[in-house]
Amino acid sequence: MNLQHAVNVFSALTARESNKFFRQKGRLFSALVRPALWLFVFAAGFQNVFGVAVIPPYEAYIEYEVYITPGLLSMVILFNGMQSSLSMVYDREMGLMRLLLTAPLPRWYILFCKLLAGVVLSILQVYCFLIVCWGFDVDIPVQGVITAFPALFLASMMLGALGLLLSVSVKQLENFAGMMNFVIFPMFFISPALYPLWKLEEAGAEVVYQLAQINPFSHAVELIRFSLYGQLNVTSLYVVLAGFTVFFYLAVLGYDPQKGVVSKRKNS
């Protein structure tokens, strides 16, 4: 594989994923509406998180909007990562993945390009949602757009790699709903996306608190939250990098015809 071949593969896969995305006109709309509902409706009911007895209700509402915005940015990335895994399942059912993986290029690189194509779409959706937030006066620093980019990229890589790994074991499109229930929602709710973890510990929910501590999505949220204000959460950075490495490595093994689950399922 030379540099020209590598660039051609990445360009082709990115163009294909982008064309699919923009042909599905409701996809961007739904990607923005989902977190927007959480931001402007859910926040109204959860403003007590910051203590309305101390902070006037409207100010508590605004402060809570600012708090959950990084969690909702992570939510956009998480759902797009799972959407990309759904696309992988569809391509495998239609036989497109088999043709793609038989290309005279390293299997890991093809999967990596597929992952990067999804990351590009994730970051696009995140910045579109940031524009929506600014339109409703959510106080996110403008410089945070720049400082958050590396964190958004790494979080997208990790969650996209997780989606890639899950696509190995999801046999049919119909099973995607089960993955939503047993993977996406637990990861989202058992995290600091909607409320501070110290509130859980304070309330005595020790089991949920401990699960949130080992949830890789929690560290994606915290990495983005700190980066929006020009800071670095070193622990979350290490966890996100480690999560990406493990998820992607297992996904490559899963798509390997000599070792993976995909080939074993076909032969059974």
C-alpha cells in the first residue's frame, strides 16, 4: 500500500458516507432535535440539580443547560457511532463489506478509514448542535470550539470503534433495537452527561456511581467538558485512548476471516 492508495481509499469511503448522510435529509434533523429536546425540555425539569433554594430558578435552569451541553455533544457522537455500526451491518447483509474487505489493502486500514468517515460526520453534527446552543444563549465559550476539537475527535474515535466492534456481533438489522436498549441507553444514563457523579454518591447510589466511574462514555463526556474551557482531564484522556485501542483492535480481529466472529458465523 502506497500513500496514493491510502488517500484514495479514505477519500472514497468518506465521500460514500457523506453522500449517504446528505441523501437522508432527516438524519441531520433528528441528530439535532434529539439533544435539543434534552437541552430545552429535560433541563427545565432537572434544574434542581444545582439547588433552586440557593440559585433563582431561571439562573439554575441556565446553569444546568451549560452543565449538560457537553453530555449532549457526547450523545450526538454516541448515536452517530451506533448509526455507523448499523450501516456496517447493512453493508454486510448486502455483500458490500465483503467486497470492500477483499480489496488489496490491509484490513485494519480499510476499517480505520470507515471509522474516520464516521468521525467526520460526528464532528459535523456536533458543531451544528453547538450553533443551535448558541442560538438559544447557552453560554459556551467561543474559544471552546477550537480547544474542544481534539477531545471531540478522540471521543468520536473511541465511540465509533465501539460501534464498529458491536457491528461484528449484530447479525441482522432487526437486532439494532436491542443494542440501543442494552448498550446506548445504559452508557448514556450511567454517566455524568445529565448530572454530576457526586450527586449520585451523595444520594447513596454507590453501585451506579461505581459503574459510572468505569463507563468509558463517562470519560468521553468529561474529556469534552474540560476541553470546552481550555482544560485537560488527563485521566479521561488515557481512558478514551485506551478504550479506542481496545475496541478497534477487537473489531479488526472480529472482521479477520481467520480469527473473527464474522467468518465463524458464516461457516456455522
